[in-house]
Amino acid sequence: MQYLVFSLHRRSRQSIFTRLCQRTYSSLSGSKSLLNFAKRASLVTKDPVWNLVFQLKREREDERIHGALKSCNISFLDYLLWKHVVHSPNLNTAVSAMEQNLGLVGKFPADGSANTRQWTSRLPTWVAFSLLCHKVRTTQDAQDGLLRLTFKYSGFLDSTDRPALLILSTHALAHFDMLMPMREIVEKFLARTIRFPTFHFNALLHALSGFTRSEEAASLAVSVLEAMSAQEVPLLLETYRSLMRNRFVTLQLTKVLHTKMIHEGVVPTADHLEAFLRIFSKYGAIQNSQEYLHAIRRYCIEHGLTAPYGPDVHLHGADLSGTIHPANTLYIRSMQRDHTSAFHYLHKLLQLNAAHNPRPVTSVPALPSRHAPTKFWSGTKISVDIFDWTTALVSAANDKRTSTSTLVALFERTRERTKQFRPTVVTYTVVLRGLLFRGAFDEALRIWNQLLDSDILLDRKALTVGVQVLTRTGHPQDAFYLLNSFMDAQRTSPHPASLPNDKHIAPATHRWINIIVINEFMASLLRIRRPDVIFQLWDHLEQFYSVLPNELTLTILLKAAVLATKMDNESVRGTFAQLFRTPTPESSSPIDLIMEQLQSAHPPSVVGIWRDRRASDVARDIFRTMIYGNWKELRHVKPPASVVHSKNSEATPFYPLVELAQSISIPFSTRKDHDAQTNIIIADTHSPGKELRYPYPSIVPTDRTFSAYIKLLNFSGRASEISLTLAWMRALQIKPSRNTLSIALVLWAEVSLRGPLFEEWAARRNNGESEYGRLVEWITEWAGKKTPTEWDIQQALRAVAAMRDSSFGRS
């Protein structure tokens, strides 16, 4: 079958690598979010320092600088003392220069001005704000200089200025999606007395909404909301809107905002009603969606606007008053798991639309209203259109009962026969996702080529699904070229650009390539059994695509290490490679290496060697560096239970005698081995190049990350570390799933249970409790109702057996 081969194939790979090496993140300097905060801060606080910060974006000494200095009561001598800091070439250089200035306290001559001594004993507010507004340009700036300024030197600022510093830092970290430091920042913010609480609390939440959606980000937002409620600080309407943006909001946070709005008697605006309907529909919460569609109808009636049809027009005897409205499109999405209801609703809308007789609405109960805008949504919608059709198509694509042929027929029939329903890039993306979901890769490739042959502009989601289609159909090299082509377009211009084959792409409001796109590519590589490429991508994520790994990236990496170990154990050559490792010759460039790896449709005979070590060992070190580097207090966490024997001890001919000896004595050797092991783990975190405050600031692990790590421990022969891993989870307050706990207990049993007779003797020696029983009791105390049942354990036994089967990991 014909497939896309870019003319980029004919380009010099070395020149591509050179361009990749030159890439950096888009500069945060002067970003819209920072400028908006600074403008609002200037209006609310009336502090002239913000005007000075605006003037210091570029080095100059004109009348505006002198005027701004004078308005802040800053002498020109003080400005000269800090000028080289503010106008340093980068943030890290600036912070180093700032440290030197702060170290000059008391070192001036006796005739030095007292004013100069005062400034050097305290960090000037205008210096700190200027550095954060204008000098955070790269991930290195954020990881090093920004965190040093925020945590180490914020104490040199006046206490009234520290909340603004923390908010500026939040904006900068959100730009790079560095979530890890945020809990400490939020705690520092909440521990202070805020001079302008309404402004600063709402500004902090607005800055938090810049992060990509995650459990941790939502949890931080909830903690700020709770503090606001306790201090009776109002949540502004525009803050509701910011928190409910698609990129940030979760269903849990939406329910919190919904409850808070009702509790505080806040009357939602049109934007709020739209946002609530959009979010609840997105998550398939049909009851909440119906509630907000009714609310939108009431709102429209009260403000003299055309009301949408209700949620039950497709039912017998329903109120048919209203007209086609964007709210109806959003509501269709709430039926995403029930394609029959979705298409029935769409069919009724088509019938009502064909009648061209919208009925006036007169009898919907009204609600009191205040401070509401006079219009609902921008733009107009006069009939059922492709957006309604595409939304209904989502339900068919998500419903497993819809066959591949039916899904394709729905798409093709509409594409060929109905000019009114001409497919958009979203329609193509929905169909392609549905085909990937069903494993219909050939059909997906055919429709992907149709999209490329059309004049439809590609967006980021189309890029993502295209990468998945090409990889799953056996063309990962083309997927890699596709990523690089978009990255080139992203780097060269923010305006519409062309791919090497003249395929136009739509302008992006943010970066084209984000970590979500890369995660999908890596997950697809995992499905086609190419962990070797995943390892290379991990090593060069920032260099190639200017992104940092998140918890899902780490989860995929851990799964890749498990798969690589299994694949090598399936072949004689792979087994020997694990035992007798030889240094891998270096390629001329990382991109050349990946291209060479992807030339073959099949993985190499050895995939489990990474950085000249076992891939499982490297992945384990990365996880432990993240744990002990991001949370140094976890070094003092002790495991709740100890091992009885190593996993491979059964192979020892004297194993029964060892069991007998351990069952009638205190296992000092086990405790000693564990203590030594802990020391080694701690030492790993002090490796060169890992002296940053947070080695992996963009990773906050979740239950699925720990689940993948526990499975890695099993496949690398380190099941003895499972109890310590669970202790880390508990210390980080990560809620475990029953599946994770069940798998952990099944694997822990292999190193904590002796034979039945020996187990009984050991239990008598330990007050009736074995090491396995000790961990079960500890889990029960921690997880409560989530503690695995006998049925869960049986399911986990089957899952472990499936993991160890040779077919595990195949698509």
C-alpha cells in the first residue's frame, strides 16, 4: 500500500541534526500571561515598580528610565549597582551576579552612602521582578536560576512583594510545564499574610491554570480554593473561566467549582454555563450536561436570546421549542458512549432544522440573574452542521459495538454525498482514532492519505494521530520524519508553514510539538515492540523537541524497559548480551542513530542494552533519581516489611535448609542487606549533572507510574524493593488502585513467603505474623476500602502470568 514518504528523506541528516541542536523553547520573555499579570498588579497595587519593570525589558538610559526610577525613589547610583544584573545575557548569569552583589554587605568604604548599604542588604524588588519577567527563556533558566531566585533569595525581598514573586514564578514554570516545584510554592504562598488577598489569590489560580491538565495541578488548585474559602476571599468570575479551560481542568475540579459557585450564590455567566456544559459533556456526565443545557435555555430566555433545543427533543412528547444552537453540539458529546442515542438526537435536530419553524420559548422556569453579559457565544449557528455530525461520530468511534465497516461507511457516505457536511480536520481525526482503537490499521492509513491529499490544514491533534497511524502500520521512520517536519515549521515561523511535500499546516497558538505528541509516538513504538527507539528518544527529548518528560513519559519508559528485558530473554543473543555487555559504538549523531534503527521493520536482536548497561537498571536508576532527587525526605522512609529470600533462591540446591534456618532464627542478614541497598540508592542521586534542586521538575508520579515501576522490579529480579516502593507512594499521598496493590502483593509473595511448614514456624517466632502478612496489614491500614480482595488477588495472578508470557507486549 502506498504511504507518505516526505521529501525530507532526501535532505542532509546532519543538517537536520544541526537545526535540532539549535532549538530552544519559545522565550517566556514578554509573554502575554506575564504582561497581563504585571498590568493588573500595577492597577491594583498602584506600585510604580511595575512601570519600571516594563521599561527594563531593553537596556537603555533615556528619560523614561530616569522617570521610572524617580517614581520609585530609586537613585541612579542604586540603578548602576544592579544594572549589570538586570541586563545579564541570561538568568543564570544574572543570579550569579546578584549573589555577588548581595555578598557586598558591609564591604563598601566608610564614606559609602547609607542608601547603597541598605540596597545591598536586601534584594531590590524591581531587580527580582525584572529577571522573572524578562530573563526566563530556557528550561535551564527555569530549572536553575528561577528556582534559586524563588526559594533561596525570596527571603531578601520585602514580605509584601513575595506573593507577586511566587505568582511570577508560577507563570514561568507553567510555561515549561514544570509542575514539581509548585507544591512548595503554593505552601509558601498560603503561609503568608497577603496584602491584596483577592487579587493575589485569584492571580495565583490564573497562573496555575497555565499547566497541562493533571491530578497534581488540580489538587493544588483545590488547596488554594479551600484556603480562599477559609479566609473568605472571593473567587472572581474570570478566575472560574480560567480554571475551566480545556488544557487545565479535570472533572474533579469542575465539580468543586460547581459546588463552590452554588454555595457562594454566584450567578454563572454565559461563559461559565458553556464551560460547565463543555466539561461535563467531554467526560460523558450526561445528567450534569442535561442540567446545564436547561440552564443555558433559561439564560437565553431571560436575556432575549434564541434558546437552544432541550436535551430530550428526541423523546416522545418532548418540548420542541427552540432552535439549533452551539449548546446542542456540546450536549451531543455527553452521549459519547452511546452512539444510538447520539444519532437519534442528531436525527431529531435535522428534522427540526428541516421544518424551518423555530418555536418561541415561553414557559421555562426562570432564575434570578445579575451581572450577566447580553450575548451568548460569539458567532452564529443557523443549522445543523459538520460540527454536530462530527460530535455524533465521536460516539460511534468510541462504541465498541460499531464495526470498522460501519464507521468507515458513516464517514465515507457523508464525505461523498453531503456538501453541507464536508469533513473537517476534526472529523478525520475522530475517524482515525476510532480505526486505531479497532486495530484497523490499513483503513486508517488509507484515510490518513486522503487527509494529506485534501486541502484541509493539519492541526496538532491531526499530527498526533498521523504519527500513531504511520507507526502502527509499520512506517515509524515516516512518523519520525513527520515529527521533525512539524518541528522545523515550529522553529522557523509561528505562521502557517509548509511541510516538505507542500502540505500546509495551520498556525499554532502554542508549540506544535508538545509532550502529548511525543508520548503518543512513544506509546505507538511500545506497541510495535521498539523499546530501543524509546530509549533514544528519552535521552534526546529536550534536544530534539524542546520538551520535558512528564509522568506518562516515565511510565512508557518503564514499560519499555520491561518489554526490552522480555524480548532479550526470548533469544539466545539477547540473553548473552545481558550477561556480556560490550560498549556500543557511537553514531555520528543521535538523529542518525534513530533513523538507522527505524530503517528496519523489525527490532534488532538485542534491545535491552541502553547506555552500555541493562535497560532495566538504567530505567530503575532514573526512577530512583526522580524519587530521591525531587523528594529528598523520602531517603528516610523505611519499608514496612522485609524479604525472606531472593526471587531466584529456589535455584539453590540448599534452599530448603536455608528456609529452615531462616524460619527458626531472626533474619539479621536480610536486614543488613536491605540497609546496604538503601545506601546505594541514596548514593545514586548524587551522580554528576544531577545537582539541581529538582532533577526531574516536570514529573510528578501517579498510581500508573508506580504500577509500571513495580512490574519493572519484578522483571529485573528486584521484587525485594516492592515494599519500599509502596512506602514511597504512601509518603507522597498517592492514592493506590486495587490493581496496583494486587500486583504488588502477588509479586511480594514470591520473596516474602516460605513453604507452608516453614511459614508456620516463622509465624510462631514473629507473634503469628509473616512478612507477607505484615505488608497486608500495612496496606489495609493505608488503603482502607481499596485493599485488594481475594478476587482481586486472583485477577492479579492471571495478570502476572500474562505479563510473563512470551506474547506480552505484542499488539
